[in-house]
Amino acid sequence: MMTKEELFHTLKERFGRVLAERGLEDDAVSITCRSLTPEEAIGRTKRQDFPILAGRDVMIQAEYRGCFGQAFTDSPAAFQGTLSEVLKLDIVCDPHARGIFVATMNAVLCSAGLCCGTVHCRTDGPEQCAQDMLEYLRTNYPGLERVGLVGYQPSLLEMLAGSEYQVRVLDLNPDNIGQTRYGVLVEDGASARQEVLDFAQLILCTGSTLCNGTLVDYLDLPVETLFFGITLAGAAPLLGLKRVCFADRYSA
């Protein structure tokens, strides 16, 4: 199994290769990375239980050549510099640097046309996104009965709980673990992980696992993992991961 260190080294190497192939590694364009307020990030949403509204996660945003790249992180930091400086950041040991790197990578790969959905859906977008996800699952996974949701994403959990699917949800936030949300018990993402993997026919996993490195726990599993969300936008094509996101429809 890939370690967190191997994950981040691989990601940095592959991103660096893209920059070198396109002659961007010494691009003099500055990148400003800043934390967004909850309203800037996701607008005025109907529900108030998104992690970003509770202050657990912060969204940071990088801008590169008019394209924006966002990432959820619990270690936000501001940064301004060049792409070559971003490549020198210690993303293995420094979680602040990791968030900057991921947001920047999303913005650059969006600019290069290598990924999309790098800006979070806003206001009513999460509810519409959940319905799009339901249609996606019904279309692409006929016969699916049991879904494991990794990461407490309230609109997706409510959608799954009200659908034909059986669902179990994992999270690492102690404020959520042990709580019943939308009729579903939120289970410990560490201790209950294997049990949920054994239960599920499909794992629907938040791309935010990239920033804390727990993404490696959902790679090369016997059960298929489908990642969602904006954080993994740039990393998914670089790592060959299957990602579905409808943010481009609802980010305005």
C-alpha cells in the first residue's frame, strides 16, 4: 500500500513533470493563496451543517492566469510566489504547505485544461449536486445497494439516506462521530473503516482526504472507490483516480 510520503512525493513529481513539459516551472506569474470565508466559499446555503460552516475546515484559493483552484484544509496559510517556489514546499511534513500546493495545482491544471471543477458549488449548488450524484449512481452503478460515504458531506448523506441505497458514513471529526445525522450513525473513520469497507459495494470518498493524507487508505481496495469534490481535482488525473464532481454547473 502506498504511504502518505510516497503519495505526496509522487504528486509533486508528476505535477513538476507537467510544469516542465509546458515550460511553466519558472513562470513568473505570482500566485496568491488566501483563506476564504464560508460565505465566499459556498455562499448562503440552506443547511448549516457543512464542515466549513462549523469552522473545522477552511477553504483556500489560488489564482493562476485567471483560473481559480480551491482546496479544503484544516491548516490554512497565505502564500504568494512562483510555481517553482511552490514545487519546493515541503508538502510531506508541513500541512500548511500541502494546502497551498494542492490549491495551486488545481488552479494550474485547470488553466492547462487538464482538470475541471476546481471551484466549489455555491448556495443551492450542494443540493443540486446531490441530485446529480444520485442520477450518476443510478446510471453508472445499476444493481448497487450498499454505499460507504467517507467524509461527512451533509447534502450527499441526506440524499443517500433518502434513496434506495443502504449507507454507512465515516468521519474523523470527533464532533460528528457517534451522532445520528439524517437517520444514519456517523462512525469513526479510523476504528470502523474496515467494517464499512466490508459492508460497501462502492466507496464514495471526499477528495479532502488528500490534504490530510488519508487518501492512501482508499487506494487499491477490493471495492471500487469513487472520489468527489474539488480538492482532488488536479490530483485525480495525475494519480489516475476516478472522480466525479458537478461543481462547474453550480460554482457561479
